[in-house]
Amino acid sequence: MLRESIRRDVENGRGARLCTALELGATWAEAAVALDISSEDARALLRQWADGQHHLYVRDQERGIERPIGFTPDQHAAVIALTERSDNEGRTAQWASLCAPGASAAAGVS
């Protein structure tokens, strides 16, 4: 049980760091090399992480929590859209601040 918890923490951390690297200008090709995985596996990692962030938000909303954590539907869609970029396409203005849950106002995501 502890081993599984540690594995999830490491995987979650990789997703957040991958998103931040893309946000800071890394391409999919660069990020994949840094993670020692294929660019498609890197995209899958980001999708899994973003889905988990969105699940946290939905769960908190269902529980009636006033300030839910995680990604709103719009934030989730914006991060998932990053997976559509080509392997060598770097950061664009609309990527700014997408990767931090709760950053929708800073990113212009509504």
C-alpha cells in the first residue's frame, strides 16, 4: 500500500513537472528526452495528470466544497490541448499559467 502511494506521488509529480516544462517553453521532443520516454508517452503522462486534476475538482464540487482544488473543465481542456502540439512546437502565449490548478484567471481561461 505504501509502495503504491509513493508510485502515485512520483507519477503525479512527473505530470506537474512536465506541464511546467512545456509552460516554460520546452517542446514535446525535449520533454520526452528529459523523461527518457517517447513523446507519445509524455503526452499520455500529461493527459493522465490533467485528468486526475480535473477529477479532484469534480469531486470537490460534488461534495459542495466552496473552493475546489484541481482543474476546472476549461483548465482541463486547455492542458489537454497541449497534447495536440507537434513534437517541436514550443510555448505560445496561450500556454502561460495553464499548469497550476486554480490558474485560470491568470491564463485568461474562463
